[in-house]
Amino acid sequence: MIRNITYKNLGKIGYQEAWDYQEVLFKELLDAKRNGKSPNGYLLFCEHNPVFTLGKSGSESNLLMNEAFLAQKGIEFYKINRGGDITFHGPQQVVGYPIIDLEQFEIGVKQYIRFMEEVIINTLKEYSIESERMEGATGVWLDTHSPDARKICAIGVKASRYVTMHGFAFNVNTDLNYYSYINPCGFTDKTVTSMQKELGKEVNFEEVKMKLQKNFAQVFGMNFI
């Protein structure tokens, strides 16, 4: 069954503002579900100014700089209520927040994460970038069986009564220097990459968002309204 989903491109938005907006939509879906209704979900795409976010299972030791240094660099820091460890959000990175009822799609949280990974993998394939999953780690990776294994998309979600929030951070033309201030996703022996780095050229950011939206529709069975 195809599910109607409201798509919103929020553009560049502050992390706290986007988080607050997610919470409003998340509560809306939860309340409707408790009342026996099946409302449309949401898919939000946006960009953030430089910010590190630490998931509830993460370790603050993976933030390698103190908050005074981060303030000097204009980087925000939030401890948040998703799973996963520390990650970075910044300009020219597509951040996606699906706020959906997984029961409407007849999937659980693990399958939901796999579907999101598949969306990213299929999008990268359109740019001739071969990517894959890595055992024991969420997200999308390149060259997982080599010493040069590197992550191009981080995933961290929250779900309550199968309603989701938070989502993925996909490096398109992202400035990777910011990752030197953290152990990305808690890893000390893995690196990160971007589409720009892999292709050796800047990528059309809006085009990537359109391809992601199309692949969400195909993988999840969504119709955007």
C-alpha cells in the first residue's frame, strides 16, 4: 500500500528550531495514533549550521574539543534523544527527518534503518559511487572490507509506539575538517567522506535532494503530497 507523506524542504535551519518542529509533528502523530487515527507522516529535509549532536547512548569523550573551543569556532553542541553516538551536521549536508508511523508501513525499527540505508545506497549508485552497509555499524559506508573504510551517511533515530523522529545525515559537499574534532559515531579507526570528495567535484545539492526523495518513494512506498 502506498502511504501519503507530507514532504517539506526546510532549507537552512537552526538545529534547535528543527528539533522543536520535529517534536511538534512527532507528538501530533502519537496523539492521533492513540486516538485510533492514521494521519499522514512527514519527511523533512534541511541543512544545519555547524553542530555536533550526541545520542543518548554516546560518550562525551568522543567530543575531542571543549565547549569553549567549539564556541570560538561557531560550532553548537547538543545532547539529544536519538540512538547512536556523536555526529556532525553542517552546510551542504542533507539532513533528513522522517516522522512516520512504522506500523503503517508494516516494518520494525531495524527494517526502517535498513530501508533508509537502501535509499542512500541507491542514490549514490546514480552518481556511480558504490556503497554498502557495514556489519555492526549503522549508516552507509564505502570500502568496508579495506583499511580505508569510510562513512558517507550517519543514521540515528528515536521511535515511540513505532512513530519515528531524527534520521540521517548525508555528506554531499560537506566540509570534512569538522570531523577532526570528534570520533565520528564513536569510531577511532574509521574515517568519513563526502560525495564531493569521492567524485572530485562539487555536486548539485538540490539535485541530490530530489533523487533522495524519489528513492524514499520507491523504497518505502511513499506518495509525497
